[in-house]
Amino acid sequence: MMSPESVTSVMPPNNECGEEEEGWSGDNEREQDGKEVTENCEDRVEELKEGMTFDTSRDAYLFYCRYAKEKGFSVSKRTSRKGSDGKLKDITLSCSRAGKARVKTSNPVKPRPQSRMNCPAHIRVVNRDGKFNLNRVVLDHNHEQSPGKARYFKSNRVLNEHVKRRLELNDKAGIKMHKTYDALQIEAGGHDKLPYLKKDCRNYLDKQRRLRLMEGDAEAMHRYFMKMKADNSDFFFALDLDDKGRLRNVFWADARSRAACKEFGDVVTFDTTYLVNKHDMPFAPFVGVNHHGQSTLLGCGLISKEDTESFSWIFQTWLTCMWGCAPKEIITDQCMAMKNAIENVFPNTRHRWCIWHIMKKVPEKFSGYHAYQKISWSMRAAIYDSLTIEQFENAWAGFIKKYELQSNTWLEGLYLEKKRWVPSYLKDVFWAGMSSTQRSEGMNAYFDGYIHSKTTLKQFVEQYENALASKVESENLEDVKSWSTYIPCITKEKRR
């Protein structure tokens, strides 16, 4: 039984980007749908025609998927509506190449390939007294179809439970994913006999590794946290569990971090990139600046998924830990999920985007342009050399006009959010000398040598103490220097 301090919460799995629908919307049912499509792919499917009736919307979806696989195209959900009673009213399923292509690239030299081409093929399924009828069927496509390529389409690919279990066991045993996949395709009789691709296996393992628990790891972590709290009652921790009791997110802060937050918690940086990239563990530290200008840890966590729900949980937990005192300012990268969570949990906090992360993208966005160097210099000059808002506005407008970048969506998006990152718009606020999340990255560097890719969650938390010991010693040294030295005044007092 976990203590009240652990703030254990049980939340349903996040489905932020999708919408719940009766019959076939969840991950498990999509998996089952794919399984049924695959198992029935040998049966000939009759032609679609108006008036056909199905018991459920899922049956209609499965039928259309089998039909699509036989004909050689992929299916996507186009639209759906629910009635006032909350029940599904109708759905439209279409060819995955329906809709207009959305060109997002800013590099005309290397445009991104597009799949959407306004294909008209679709079916509309209407709920009539609990039965689902096809009341519109359009079979004509405006592109070629290929039954031989159908296995590559997303709606036809599925990993069954046996394959998932085998991938996980082999991964824990240190067997490389590509070797497991090679064995699976040999057993099946070739790549074309598998209802999934190698990248599906890789994506599944990547997802599982995000917050993998070794045997007994959650219990061991909880015991360790309880020991820390017994040693110091000001130690705080929280474990977030899903609806099956599995650990999703973790937060903890020792007494030193909580005390530091009272003094230095007005400006905070929050960054999740360092240990995700290096160690495949999504470490999420809250970092401030102390009276010596050093980075100081104000609490940290491990998160399983970088979405609005996870960020909201960790921000709300941090707020509870710090007695409800939200930071006055916070600096993060441009993550939209993080932005949404900050607006929900810290509505009165000034949110700044890390300018270093933004400028790091300039080569990626403009390296294909003939005048890349000049564009880069002009953009930097407009941002860094403008002392006032008016100077920035004039310089930015001139930069856009000179290089004909009016249609560049990346720059357009940045300009719309200029108050979050342009220095001349942020001069009226105290930022403790920070304009980027590199304070967080500097703090992360203290964990090098203590944490690696095979570190378990319990080991991570234990090594956290060791990793920060040198940081505490460094701060103590600065305290001694401050106590034993002084800065002489430039002006001399006149003797009377």
C-alpha cells in the first residue's frame, strides 16, 4: 500500500490524438481488426454495394479493410458523427489517398513526397435502429491499385500477441531486433508472408523501452522512496499508474530541492531531451539558478510518453510538491504538448521558448537554399541585434521581403509566437540570465558516468543521489569563496 505522499493516480491510457468510438477505435481493437483482416484475407470478398447491412460499425470497417486489401488500396477513417444520445450516428471510410495534400516543407529543392491526391473512393455507413447500412458507395479511384503491395499498407499490418511477446523476451535477453525479425520471416516462409514490416517491430520495441520495468522494479523503487522519506520527512515522491496498475510516470524531489525552490523557483527551465536521446530514458528535470549563478535542481521525474497528459501530470505533481507555488517564468522547447500542459497547470506563468533549439533548426530549414548563409546571417541579425520591438519588426519584415520568404510556414509560425522567444519582446521580465534550456542540459551532464542505456529505474533513482553529490560540493565551494572573498569597489570614498 503506497503512502498518501506518493500521490498515486490511476489514469486511463492516453488517446490524445484520436477519438473514442464504439466498435473499433481503441488500440486493442485496431490490433484485433488487423488480425481479423489478416486471418480472412484468403476469402474472396463480395463487391460493395449500397444497402448492405452490418451488425456493428466495426464489422463494416473490417469488411471494407478486407475488400481494400483484395483490391490493393489502404483504408482510413474520414469522418464520424455521434447523435445527442452519444451513440455513433454515421461514419465515412475512405481510401487513404483521399483528401488534399498538405505541403509542409519549406525546401523547394527537396520537397516531401505526398500520398493524398483527392481520391474519391469511399463508403458511408449509417446507424439505423442499431444496424449499420451502407447508404453511399463510391468504388472509383483516381490512382492505380496494387493487390501485391497491399501488405505494406498501414491498415493491413498487425503485430499479434505472440510476436510482441517474442520481441520483448528477445530484447530483454540482448538479442538484436533484426535477428528476431529475420527468424520470424524465415519461419513464415519469406517477408511477403508476414503481416507486418521490420519497422513495425522496431516501433513496438521503442515504445516498450520507454519506461520498461525490470522484475520487481516498481516495488523496489517504492521501497527506496519510502526509505528516503523515513530518513527525511521532507522528501517527496509520486508514482503515476495506468488502469492496469503499471508504472507510467515518476516524480521525486529531495528536501534540498524543495528548499531551493522556495528561494530560486521563480524562473525554471524544463527539458526532456538529453537522457531520451542518450540513454532512452525520458528524464525530466526542473532546473533553476541559485545565488551563485549555478544551476540547481528543483525536482525531477521520468515520463513514459511526451504528451499533454504526461506533462500535465508531472507539472501538477511538481506544483503539489512545491506547496502550490507556480514559477513566474518557465523556459522549454517548442513541444506543443508541453505548451498545452503549461497553459492548463501554470496559467499565470510566462512561457518562453528556448531560442537555442529554434536557431539549431535553421540549417535544416534553409540548407537547400542557394543563399543559405545570407539567410542565416540576416535572420540572426534581426533577432539578436534588435534592441527594441520596433527594430525587430522592421528588421524581420526586411529579412522576409529580401529573400522572398513570405510563404515559409516555419518562419510564419515562429513570427506568430514571437512573444515567446524573440529577446526584444522578453526584456521586461526577469529571466535569471537564461534564454534557453541549456541549464537543464548542463544539469543533465552531472549524470554522465552514473547512468547508461541498461540502467533500471531503481538504479536510476539511486544513482541520482551520487550524481548530485558533486553538484552539492561545487555549491559548497562557491559558498566558501563568497564568504572568504569580496569584490572591491571601483569608486573610492573621499576622505574628509
